[in-house]
Amino acid sequence: MGYFSHHVFFCTNQRDGGDQCCNQCGAQAARDYVKQRCKGLGISGEGKIRVNSAGCLDRCELGPVIVVYPEAVWYTYVDHEDLDEIIDCHLINGQVVERLLLQPQ
């Protein structure tokens, strides 16, 4: 087993020239929210969950984007309710949130 049970990467990329990017969708604030919520729930730290910013995950046009490892599950989200569902269902209970899976165009 790795150091963390789950590693959650938020694309917080900011593209030049006005091209679609995750940071235009409030990705940094979303990452901060999930990180604080996980801490508040006592599910972050060694052997638990780690929430990180990532550089470009190269799917910004489908964003905002997060990826959860070790499962390599890609999600998109709109608001805190979506993020709470990912935390509660996937990170805590191990159930993929099908409705938020990132779909290719």
C-alpha cells in the first residue's frame, strides 16, 4: 500500500490567451474546499487522503477536472455539492460517482 489511500489531483492550470482552462472554473478554490473538508472530516494525512494541485492535466477543455488515484478515476464538477458527493461516495465509501465521470467530447 502507498503512503496515501487516495491521491486527489485538481487541475488548477491557467492557460494564456483566454483558452478554456480549469482555473477559469474556480479550480483553486475547489481544491481548497476539498482539502479543508477532508481535514475537517479527519480523512487526510498519512494512510488516508492527500489533496493536491496539479499542473495541466491536458483535459482543460472538458473541465474543471480532478483525477483520483489509485483508481485513476477522472471527474468533473460544478459546485460544492458535486465535490461533497465525490468525497462522501468515492473517497469515504469507495463508490465511483458515475454522473460526474469526465466524458470525452
